[in-house]
Amino acid sequence: MKLIALFFIFTIILNASNFKPEMIQLFKENKYQKLCKLGFKNFAAIRDDEQTLTLYAFGCLYADKVDNLAVPIILLKNSKEARANAAYFSTILMQKKLLFHSLYDNYPLKNINLPTTDYLLSKVFDLYLYSPQQLKKDTYILKDKKNQKVTYKLYLFEKKIVIEEYYDTILIRKHIY
């Protein structure tokens, strides 16, 4: 029985080392959707390798798969860098959950003081909290503070948060969380 367990552990470790170069390449090529799917599919093989787990989490983050961060947040704890990344991911996940709660349940988020990040969802969360909001048919129009030509449309669609990013009137990207 111990021999089977050792074989299983060895297989997991070997598979983790096989996926890491592919995951790194996908990250370099900005193929975040594929990276997130590959990491999810092979999660058992990467869960104990914090570098690969972090790569998977960033891939999911950049693919707008924020809910996939929940388990890596728990597992990233053994190094200073891993804990910092877990805190970063936690902030974004919490902001998503609070924003959804506010939009869906009409829950006021005034007087909340939270850390923030450079991630788009964090930026929109901060704009939602601290900017005068323009509401058009359940859609919030938020202006970027650093670039007045950039605006965000924030709304719910089928129990998902949607953020449309515009430059002037041109849609740059649509994010669905």
C-alpha cells in the first residue's frame, strides 16, 4: 500500500514539473484563459508548488476568473511572497463579492475602508465607492480618475458583474466576473 502511495506522490510531483514550463509559456504569451484551464485541470499536480500555484492564480485573475482564486488564497502560505500574493488575491475576491452584494442587493458600501490593488476590478470598486455615480437603467457610468477619456460601465447580467471598459466611446474590453 505504501508503494502505491509513493508512486502516486511521485507522479504528482513529476506532473507538476511537466506543467510548469507550459504554464510559464502560456503566461508569457498572455494566454491566460488556457493557463487557467490547464492549472485547474491539473490542480492536484500543482497544489504543493507555490510558484506554479501562483502562476495559475495570476492566469485565472487575468482571465477574469476571480472565483478560481479562492483555493490558491488558502494554499499560498509558506513563503513571504506567497502570503503577499494570497493577500492581493484576497483583496480582489473580497471586492468582487462586496460589489456584487451592493449591486444585487442594493447594499450600501459607504464608509468602507479597504486595501486596493492595480487590478481593474479594484479600480472600478474604488470608483464605485468614492465617485459620484451616474446611473442609467441599472448601469453605473464611472470615469477613470487618471484618464478622463476612459470610462467604465458597471452592471449586473445574469447574476454576474459586467465591466465594460471604454476609451472615448470605443469599447476596449468587456469583463465578466
